[in-house]
Amino acid sequence: MAEIKRLEFRIDLLRLIGGHLSFPELALSEPRVRLEVNKDGTPNWVFKEENKDKPTTIPEVGALSIDKGNATYTDPRVNTDLTVDVNTLDGQQGPESMVEVIGKGRFKGMPSTLNARGGALLSLRDASNPYPIKLRAALGTTKASVDGTLIDPLHLKGENVNFTLEGSDLSLLYPIAGVPIPPTPPYKIEGALNHAGDLWSLRQLKGLVGKSDIAGDFSLDLNKKPQFIKADLVSNRLDMADLGGFIGGDRGDKPANKPPPSDKLLPTEPFSLEKLRAANADVKFHGAKIITDKMPVEKMDVHLFVEDGRLKLTPLNFSVAGGTLETQIQMDGRQQRIATHAEIAAKGFHLDKLVPTEKMSAASAGTMGGRAKLDMSGNSISQMLGSANGDMALIMDGGTVSELLLRLTNLDIANSLARLLGGDKQTPMRCMVANLNAVNGDFQIRAMVLDTPKVNVHGTGHVNFATEAMQLRLVGESKGFSLASLRGPIDIGGTLKHPVVRPDMGNVIARGGLAAALGIVTAGIGTLIPLLEFGKEQDTNCTKLVAEAKSDVGIKTSDMAPRAAPKKH
């Protein structure tokens, strides 16, 4: 277990006669110490079980020097095997001599290195004397540095140090420190590390995770069972791609060994039940500015609670397209398959901001609102939506829509050509309603209508989130005269990741064949008769459809109202 090649010392005989062991000088040459934990978890430095919690009595030493010291630590249970070299620095003698520690090996299977310089070893015994330390360590792809002082380091009673941490993925901290964090892109953070008892705190934290900045406070209380995480974090510039790991999706990084993408659009990476149960948490997060390629998200507010394997996001709110997306989510991870309940409310969305194209921005787009209530089970977003049961509805009141788009849904050739040649126009919308019911992940359309003075567009079909297959049909019904309308529905099939949009040509071919026959009989004059459409001038009962959709999912009138503009001061 231990050996020393050479030991030199002076002993205080007067104190020895009085029963006290005191060494004014002590020099160790090539000391070797081997610390081991066997497969049963028993350490070799505990000789009697009843003595393991008794404090160790250290003799009084005036001056200590170590030359070519070496210590090893082995624990096969966690694949750990570390070796460190210890030396007092050259040219330094006496009680204030500094010590240098250099180590390498494996920690929990990860290649690890350590390089540290600290105060005199003898000052470790003085709890009232802060112990200076500078440390650099690497565990796998995780790197850490410490610069500051330790308070009573033999008993780990406190620290006051500047702390820097960087690596390829924050989730790799879980096997190192037991802190459950979802996968992230590369990061670098720093702050002031404090330690009192079992409470570790990282104050004035700041840094980058991927392309997103982060700041705030973070603490870990090891005294509570399970351990308790508390954090209050802010990001002034949040790239949504960096949050992919929090929902089991792409983390925004592009590692060379990244597996090829699957045919699924929804994230399939499972949430870790072990991590969900490893700690309780109370975490607040505010994203002041959101960067995203596809959605006009302005800001984000999250309050996360975890208690004994049950997770709550109350709220998970986004400012989107001039409105808000308010979400409350509860996840119960006490079983092998996570049970999830979600309530989502979309309020005051503006279509021109939701789809910020040049033509849409020029239009008066009205406001949209909606709600969804879903019960799901599964350990990934894909599994959850693939098992969903519940209702959802989306309503739009007022605004305008492209007349060309409406004509094309009905394969209205004549009026579409007129719009193409003469320029597209915006036609007002009376209402837009989409009301769906979900059963085991299959979202069936109860009602889908876009009503305008020119055309009614009705939608039917379903989207199956278990298979991600779609079968949707859009049918336009003209309310006015059209010289050449083929009245062909638009079918949307394929999958969420690879949708296929095509016209249903069966009706088109039938009407085209009749037109050709009449053309022969009437010498060409009758060719256009089957293509004439005069319309029925029937408006959709918007009031009834909207009322039904509101009733099914509990949409409030206030959901349709745009967000109030901030007051000017």
C-alpha cells in the first residue's frame, strides 16, 4: 500500500516526552502510495469498519519536502485508474513551500489529466488559513480550470475560486458530477465557484453554449435526496438550434461521426429516465432574443420543475408572430414509458409575420388563435405525438389571402391566368377554421374551411404522427363565374418529411373528355360548356364552425386578440 525510499526527519524530544509527536523537519524521497477500492466497494485504507468515520490524527510537522512522490487510485467498479506525481517546487523550502501535482489516467472510463499547484501541504491542516490553488484538468472532452482559495480543504468546507468549464457537450457532466443536463453543442462557461457544506454554487455564470450566450446563477445541493438543482438563467441571444438536445432533436452541432438522418421528421432520440430521476430541480430561463431559420420567435420564458421523476414546464411561453404561444406540460417519468399531458394556447398570431414572405407582408393578414389539449405516452417526441389523444383547433378571423392561390386550389385555369397576367390580388377572408381530433396519434380533420367571397376551400383527411403519413384533400368551391374551371381537388400525401402535393386528375380528365365530345358536336362552340362554373353563392356558416371549434378545445375570445402594443413613456 505504501513505501518510502528515503525518510529524513528531526523530532522534538521535549514534546515527545510530553506525549506529543512533532517533526520540525520532514523530507520524503520517492514515496509511493497505492489506494484501491475492490469490487465489493471496500477501500484498502480502512482497516477496521468501526474506525472509518473517526478523524485522522496528523503529527505536527514544521517543514515538509517531497521528492518524486507518487500516488495511484484504482476503482474497477467505475473504470477508474489514476496516477499522480507530487513534488515540492525546486528552490522552495520551509513551511511555505509550494507543491505541484501532475496526474493522468482514466476517470470513469475517460482519459484524464491533471496539473495543479497549491500552497504548502502543511497549511492544509489549518482551517483558518485559506489555501491557494491553481488547477487545470481534462476528463475526456471536458476541460476545467480553478484559480482561487480553498477553505479547510481536508474537510471540503468551502471554496472561493474562479471556475472555467468547457467541452463538447454539457450532458457529459452527468457521469463526472451526476448533474443531469440534456445534450448540447460545444460550450464554454465561467463563474465564481463557492462551496459550503453540501451546497455547491456557481455565481455570476456567463459563457456560450453553441451560438447562444448564457448568464445567471446555478447551485447544486447534495444534502437533499435526490440532489436538488436550482438555477436562474438568461440568454440575450438564443439560437433555437442549440436547444435541439432538450427535445431529443438536433443539437445544432455537426460532428463528423453524426449518424445519417432518419426518415422521421419528429425527434426520435429518447429522454433519459435515469437523468429525469437523478435530481429534483427548479430552473428559470429567459431568452431575450431568439434566432431561428423558420419561425419568427421573439423571446422565450421557461420555468422547469422536477420532483421525484415528475417534470413540469409551467410555463413554457414563446412570443411568436406578434402573438404568444403559451404551453404547460407535465411529464411523469416514474414508469418506464413517460406519461405526458400538454395544454397549448396560441394567441393573437399575425399570418403576415408567421409566414414573412414579401406578398404576405403586403397583405392585411388578420389574427389567428388556437388551442390543443393532448394526452400522450412515450420516451421521445416522436413516440409521444404518435400516441396522442385529444383535440386541437386553429381559427383565423379576418385578413386577406392570395386570390391566385385560391383559384389554383380549384384548378381554375381562366381566372388563374388572368391573375398571372394581370397581377395577383388579395381577397378578404371571412374565416379560417381547422378543427382536429387525435386518437392514438392519428389526427383526423373534423372541419377545415377557408371561406372568402370568391372561393370556399374545404379540407378533409388525416395526419398520422405514429407513421408520419399524410392523406389530405383540399377542394375549392367557386362562388363566382369562371370560364374554364376544372374543379380538381388538391391531394397532399407522402410523409411529414417528404410531402407530395398533386391535383386529382380523375375529375379533370372526365370533364376534359366531355368538353372534347361537345366540341365535336357543336363545331367547337360547346367545348367550354362543361368547364363553365357559375358558383352557388353559398357562404360557410363561420359562426357555427368557430363556435364548435372553440367548444371542442376551449378557445377563448381573448385568444384571437392581438397582443397589446407596449405603452410609450
